[in-house]
Amino acid sequence: MQVIVPTLLVLYGKSSQDQELLASAATSLSLEDGKLSISLAPDVSGDDVGFDVPAYMSALHARRFGIWMIWSPRIASTHDFVAQNFAKLPKGVVCVAETQFKGRGRSKNVWTSPPGCLMFSFTLWKNDSRHIPFLQHVVCIAMVQSIKELSHAKGLPELDVRIKWPNDLYLKGLKVGGILYTSVYKPDIHSISIGIGLNVDNRKPTTCLNAALQELNANSTGLKREDILASFFNKFEVLSDICLKQGFRPLEEQYYKAWLHSGQIVVVHESHEGQSVDGVVTIQGLTRNGCLYAIGEDGKSYELHSNGKSYIASKYR
């Protein structure tokens, strides 16, 4: 007979009131494919938690994001958990895991989630849908900038982390991070769940931030997951406010400065009279929908979409 081990969740709040609110909400939490074991932070010793939550909370200045934390040593998917329990959790809560065994990526891809990877998902909600498609780009900007600013603050070499549209992070040509963004519309509100995986200490399956830092400086102390997460939320809260109030245009320059694609020439597939035709286009920027904007060899404008393996082109006006 197979014994089902409950998934442990440890609850934290930046203040005692925050923790009480999260504890109250936790009584109704559930998992689709397992049982839960829920503990408040003081009930679990520091040695049992692989994430230094006090250090994270001390570095966190955001007021809406990340002030509630759910930590788990092992969970199927942080993203699935926050999405399934969206209505029960405080908005802005973050779920952090040491390992995942059903981590998700785009297009039903599996995200490898070994120890040393910063894996977290958080929630937000919005009534206005106009700028929601651009929030995944804001997440990318916030993570790239937080890594660079944190490295500078700690006297470490600057890592040239870049954005690969629409939601991957690359370093020296290798993927070091990915973002999963889902939105569900219910009457008058968009329930948004954002999941991020970032290779911090795990050199496999590609490379990681601290391995790159050591290559630049053998005496580098490296970055800590707790500091990266706090720095990310501090940055994201500011940038997301700009996007949702003013649109993405004020952030476009920051985005293009960090991405990989300016002037990039790519082969695309275009449907023409029922047949797929290959073409060559040059990427110029983003369309008003947040997709890639490109110019073809014929001088016409195209909007590019990705199926995870290749670019699909459609005419753009």
C-alpha cells in the first residue's frame, strides 16, 4: 500500500498581523493531487527551512507583493498551487519551494526544478485588462534589473542577463530562467498567477548565476536566493504600477535595453492560401499586443507569435 506523504507548507508574514491573516486563509487551502500539512513559522525550526525567510523579509520593502510567504520543501508546482487557491489567499502572496516535481513551463513544457533554483509563484489581480498582456514583460525587466542592481550593491561583477521574448532569461547564450504567466477572467476581475524559475546555485541543466559570477571572479561570494526574491518584488511593485497606470510605453526603453532581439534576423512561417511559407524578417520591437514586430524582405510589417519552437508570422498594420 502506497503511503501518501503530505505536502508541508510553512506560513510566514512580514508582520504578526500578516501572518495571522495568512494563517486564517490557510484553513481552506487544498491540493488537487495530495494532502497538506500546514505549520506556522515558529513551529518549524530554522534548520528545517532551506530558505532564510527573516533575511528575505528584512530586505523586502514592497508593500503589496511578497509580504505573505508560503514555503515548501517539496511541492508539485508552486504555480498550480497559487492558481488553484487564488480566491482563498491574500493577493500578492508568494509560494517558494526548494524543489518541484511537476514544475511547469510554457506550452506544457516541464521546468526542471533542482535544489539551488529559486522557484516561486505569486498572485495579483486587476480590473482593467488593457495592460495585462505586458505584465510578463514587466516581470522580465524587474528580474534582470534586480539581479544587476543587487550584484552592484554587493560589489560583485555585473551579469549580462538578457530577455528572450516572450518570457525567458538567458546568460551567455544559455537559459537561466523562465516565467509562466496565466490569467483567468471572472466577473469584473482578472486573477493573475505568475511563476518564475531562476538558476541561482544549480549548474545543471544549463548554468547558473553564481557559476557565472565565479568565472568572472573566483573569490565571488555569490548571490543569495533570499536577496534576489526581495529585490525582485521591490522592483516589480514599482514597475508594475507604472505599466498598469501609464501603459508599457514608459518601460519600452528599459525592455529593449535588456532583450536579445534588436535587429535580429529570423526565419518565420507564414500561412498563405492554405500553405505554410517560410520567410525572413528583421525584428524591430513589440507590437501594441506585446508580440514581436518585424519587417520582412518585402518591406511589409509582420506580427510574430511563438509556438515554443518557431516563429509564426501574420500581417500587421
